[in-house]
Amino acid sequence: MPTTATLTKQTEFSEEQFSMQWVTAAGHALKLRHICKEDSFKFTSFIKNLSSIAHHFRFGSSNYKLSQVDILNLCNPLPNECIHLIIVLREDDEEQIIGSAQYVIQSDRHRCEFSIIVADDWKYHGLGLRLINGLAKLGRVQGIKEMFGRILSTNQEMITFVQELGFSITDSAEGSWLKIATIDLESIR
Ligand SMILES: CC(C)(COP(=O)(O)OP(=O)(O)OC[C@H]1O[C@@H](n2cnc3c(N)ncnc32)[C@H](O)[C@@H]1OP(=O)(O)O)[C@@H](O)C(=O)NCCC(=O)NCCS
């Protein structure tokens, strides 16, 4: 049985260890970084402004409203349990969240479950790829071997996205309506 000793005891990530900035061809300044508790308001706005279909696929409800406890947990994750990365757009000294991805470390400490969402207006700009690669990099640092996600079988966009990245897709134990996408973290760089 695996023990916690097999998990690298890295639970804090400095800004240098994980933060990445770039400017898009259209001149937008973007940054990939860990979320923090000061992002609560921005994160609430990000979720509120997602389309109903995005709400449906991410939260299972087309008009999902985050509770204060959800927001607190999502914006202040304990790094030995959960990693939450965001991409922010910086304009006029203001930051707006345009993408979010997180993983939750499973009790075996070898696997983590991820979820991801990119703002509707920012799809196909490479944000999803940067978020997944970021999670994979941090997962490897934490000694995690495998990442998986649960995807509704009707969510063809997400299924295509993960297949392109090399995830394998299987039916869940609950049935073919729910797919499980799995990847060995060593295989995505
Ligand atoms: C899936 C999702 C994360 C992709 O994010 P994105 O920022 O648009 O993806 P990227 O721009 O980084 O695309 C990366 C690659 O994925 C592929 N891809 C992404 N979306 C695709 C689509 N709809 N169809 C085909 N290929 C797609 C492309 O091959 C792309 O590679 P390319 O740049 O060489 O063309 C985004 O569409 C999203 O948030 N969807 C809803 C997520 C969701 O349902 N979450 C709940 C379950 S976890």
C-alpha cells in the first residue's frame, strides 16, 4: 500500500517556482499563477460570467452559484490536498480571471482528479493547454503519477481536448454517460 512518504513533501510553491507571463499576438498580457484568497471576488465574477453550458459541464447545473464556503475553499486550497491554477488577463492595473484548473490529490497520494474551465471568449487561445501542462508539472513535483477527470459523454469539446493531449478515455463505473479521462503525468510535458 502506498504511503505518504512516496509523495514529495513539496506543499508550497514560490512565485519563481510557478508563475508564467506572456503577451498574446493581440497584445493581451496574461499570467498563469496559483490562485490566492485575495482572488475571491475575481473568481466569483469569472464563474458568474460563464455560459450556462459551461456551468452545466463544469458544475452539473446550468446556473450554478458558488457558496461562500465553496469560494473560500477554491481560492485558498491546501497545497498538500489541492492545487488550483488560474490565468489572469491584466488590463489597466486590473486583473480578470479567464481560466481555471485544479486537481485534488486522492487518498492513495498517487492520483489526482482534475477539472478545468476556460472563459467562453478565450477558448482556442492555448489557455487550456497551459493550464493542463501547469497542473501536470506541479503534479510531478508533488510525486503524483496519474491525473484523471470525469467528463459527461455529451461534452465533446472536452473529450476532444483531452484526447488531443493523449488522455485515454473509458466509461466510468457509473455508466457510459460519464467518461473517465486518464493520463500518466510523465507523458505530458
Ligand atoms: C476544453 C477547454 C478546456 C479547452 O481549452 P482551450 O483554451 O480552448 O484549449 P486550447 O486553446 O489550449 O487548445 C489546445 C488543443 O486542444 C485541442 N482543442 C481544444 N478544443 C478543441 C475543440 N473544441 N475541438 C477540437 N480540438 C480542440 C486543439 O487541438 C488545441 O490544439 P491546437 O492549438 O494545436 O489547435 C475549454 O474549451 C473549456 O473550458 N471547455 C469547457 C470545460 C469543461 O467542460 N469542463 C468540465 C469538465 S472538467
